[in-house]
Amino acid sequence: MTEAMRDDEAMRDDGAMRDNAAIIGRDDVNDLAAIMAVRNTDWGERRHDVHSDYDTVFTWDYEKGARPKLDKLYEKAKRSQWNAQTDLPWDTEVDQEALVVANAAANGGFLRDVDVTGTPVASWGDAEWIQFGVESQNWTLSQFMHGEQGALVCTAKIVESVPWVDAKYYAATQVMDEARHVEVFSKYLDDKLSGHYPINAHLRLLLDDIIADSRWDMTYLGMQIMVEGLALAAFGFMHQITTEPLLKQLLRYVMSDESRHVAFGVLSLQEHYAGLTSAELRERQEFAFEAAVRMRDRFLQQEVWDKMGVDPKAVVPVLLQAPEREMFQNILFSKIVPNCKKLGLLDAADGWLRTKFTELGVIGFEDWADTGEEYEQLQQAPAQAS
Ligand SMILES: [Fe+2]
Ligand SMILES: [Fe+2]
């Protein structure tokens, strides 16, 4: 942890409230120029070190099942392990270009009704849009893979830092799940797609903040509630629209694990939050807001435009006007908002997070099913699921 981060944590421990600039580095959440100014400049980087100061906690209370819901989840997780190498039909042929073309045809063309006159893509024909679709898929699956590594590392940290034995047991099964998820996305990229992308700068900022925070419950909030909540929605969306059978099945397997992971976060934090003060809950709200904004920012796919040789600033603002774009962006929050509500985070501290989620345009999801309610249905054996 850097000195500045320690100061920041100390300041928050004093109960000081932070504004948008302090939380997300800009005043206006929708300031596109500021969002696009955050860039990954070290594309050739092979490793990335993050320092973290936290206590590794031993417990001498070995009573299994003291927290029955966590224990039930642990038993479920042990029965739900699958093998990434042998349980999926890896011999499926994947034609990326044909899938891009079919997807565009099903959705009314590459651009639908967006007017790109005067932008660098105005002269693009089918060949460029197909290439863009292929790169966009490479980018999306690459970011899934990096996010999965974030989950692997964060959950290993939870095994060390959470004080309850039932939670350590459960988290240990999640570490194995996440290793498998990194493995499947990496294999899919290598065997079926056509190139990897480095981690998006916004996603990396978020993962760095989650792993650097010394408080165990912040790891849960950042990873199990926010990142995995968004992943569950994103995988669900892609599972619904993709016509590629291998990817469809792969996502179904991963989703059955992810729903358990999000439920694990909700169950653990519900108990912990019951003992927190309003000022402490406000810090959790700020962290949830930061995570929400960082995840929204990453979906601009700046790196894809760079690769296509187009300045993202010249085209992203125009493409963002497409109505279905906003719908897609918002649907990603369909799991996060109800789970934050279940944890009491929307209305704690005078409803600060409710106000922020209203500004982001996602508060409408507050009464959707939370993952504690729906995870059972996602737990059916993936092999039997469609
Ligand atoms: Fe995962
Ligand atoms: Fe997960």
C-alpha cells in the first residue's frame, strides 16, 4: 500500500466524507473525456504487483456449521465441481466472422439506426465492421479472463483474512472455481478466438483498489458483490444472445458457480454489516459506487478502437447514443442493485448510495430478484441445463 493510500484509509477511518473527485477522480460521472483519458500504457507488461497490508487470521473455533447457510453453500460447492478440460465440447468448430455476421443480421445490421456521418467510421464497409466485431469479442473474453484472475486472487485473500471457519472453507472452494474460470476463458481465447487484449485500465484500477484494501469485508464487497454481480449479469446476457454452442455451455457452467459466489458475499456481509456504524457503512457505499463507475467505464472498449486505428474520442460519443447501448449498460447492474439493497447499503447513511445509483440511472433494478433468492435455480447441474 502506498503512503497516499494509507493516508486515504486513515482519513476514511476518521469518518471524512469524500466527493466524486476523491472517489472516482472526476466530478461528473459522465465526463467522457476524463473516462477516455484513463488508459493502459504498458501493453507489454508481463506481471503486475500490488502491495497490500492486512492481517492473516487464524481461528481456533473449528465448529463446522456454526453459520448454517455458509455451511450449506460449502457442501453445495463440493458437489458442484466440474472439469474445464473434460466437461466441455472443445472439439466444437468456432467461426468468429460468421458469428459476427449472423449476430448483426439478427439485430438489424452493424449500426442499426446510429448516424455516423462525419466520424472516422463513416466510410467503413462490412469488412471493417466484421473485423471490429471479431476484435470486440477478443476484447470482451480477455476482460472476462482478467476479471476471473482478480476473483482468484481476491478469494485466496479472503481464505486468509476472514475470521470464520465456515467462510474459510467456502472460500477455499471458490478459489478452485476461479482457477477453473481463468482456465476456460484462457483456453477459449487461445483455441477458438484470434487474439488476447491486456487488462482494461479501468478494470485494473478497480482490482488494485479491491486487493490493496486491508479490510476483509471490502474484498468481499468489491469482488463478490460488485465484480461478480456484474459478471453474473454480463455472462447471463451473453449466454442469452450467443448462438455458439461451446461458449453457451461454458458460460452456463461458469454462471452456476458465480451465482454461488455472489450468494456467499451477500450471506457473509449481511452478518458483518449488522455490527457497523453509519459512518462505516457510508465508506462501504462509497466503495460500491467507485466499483460501479469503474465497471461502467470499462465498457467503452477503448483498446478495440485503438487496434482498429480509430481515435476512440472521435467515435465513442456518437455510438453511445444508440438506445440499446444504454439498455445493455444498465442491465449489467441488474444483480448489483438488488444485492446492495439486501445488504442495507442503498438506504444506510441517509440513502447516499440510492442517490448515486439514481444518478447512474440504475436504481430501477432495486426490486429485482437478489442472488440469495435466485441462486438455487442456477445451481441445477450445468450438464442438465440448456
Ligand atoms: Fe469466476
Ligand atoms: Fe466467481
